[in-house]
Amino acid sequence: MYVDDGKLTVSSHSLDTNNYVLAKAYQLVDQWLHSAGLSPDKDKRELMHYTQRRRDKTSPHINLTNCDGTISTILVGSTIRWLEVHFDCKLLYNYHVTKMAAKAENAVACISMLANTIQGLSHYHLCLLYRTCILPIIIYASTTWWTGQQKHIQILNKVQNRALRLICAAFCTTLTYALELEASIPPLGLYLDFLTKLTAICFNKLSTNNPILQ
């Protein structure tokens, strides 16, 4: 559990077995919440199966028994959001990257109203605004989804390239690497690799009894 979010995770050799165990576990959680004077939000419950077996062509839905005796059917979704990361059944994260790119694109459009070639924020402040307000949106939880996929970097590069042209007040035909040098902003692929290695170093310093390593 994390604040007001909760997740039940089960692993087995069968999706039907997973559903059976999840239903039993949910009953225990529902009873515990009821004893504490709480109740789960039935409208926000989601279900996702992760499997690499080709014979698992269909994802079974799950029936949950509530404390009041009613039965709720939870349908399998195409994506599920956990701590603002959108997971899909194949863990490709295409939807998550597209979602974050669209969110960052809107932020770039907002700062474009704060400066133009005549007046507004300076080069320094635009660069600072990009680093502190837009780049964190693009790289959010990158160590979860970044695997070096060119498809992902192409989507995200469109956002950074637009921001670079805004920061440097450059023409659309200006070479990207020249704008990156001028703004002192590294290519996204290199920066995401750096964050992944930085996380690996942090994990390497954890105790062997840490739950993450376990």
C-alpha cells in the first residue's frame, strides 16, 4: 500500500489461479478495511495480467465478493496506472511515453507564452524553466520504462526539440545538436542512460536485506 493506493500482486503458472488467489486476498483486505471503518473505492479497482505465453490469448476477468455480500466484476484494462506510471500487459510502456510526451508538450506550449524573440523571459530563465518544470515530466520514473527503445526516444525528442528552439529562439531548420550545445542540455537518450546507471549505483549501495533487492 502507498498512501491511499493499494495493490495485490500474485504470480503462478495460470491466470485462473491468479484470479482465484486475488479474490481470496481481496476478501481479507476488504474485511480489514471494514473493521477499520474504511472501504475500497469500487469504481477505481483495476485488473491487469502479465504473461509471455502465447496460449494466454484471453485475459480472464475477476469476480470479487464484497463485505456486504455483493459481487463485483472487474474487467481487464489495456493499461493500469500505478504511482503515475502507466503499465500495459506486455510492459512495453508505449502508452506511458505517449502520455508523458503529451503532458510535456502542453507545458512547452505554456512557457511559449512567456517569451518571444522581442520580449519575455531570457535564454537563461527559459532553460531553467525547462529543466525544472518540463524535463521532470519527460523523465518521470524513467528507470522503470527506459530500455533504449528508439520508438520512445523519437516521441520524446519532438518535445525537447521544440523546447530547444524556443529557448534558443532558433529557426526550425537549425540542427538539434547545435541547439543542445547552445542550451547545455544533453540528448535525451544519453540523459536517460545516465539516470539508469545512477539508479544502478544506488541499488548497489543498498543492504542485501533491502526489500528492493529481495
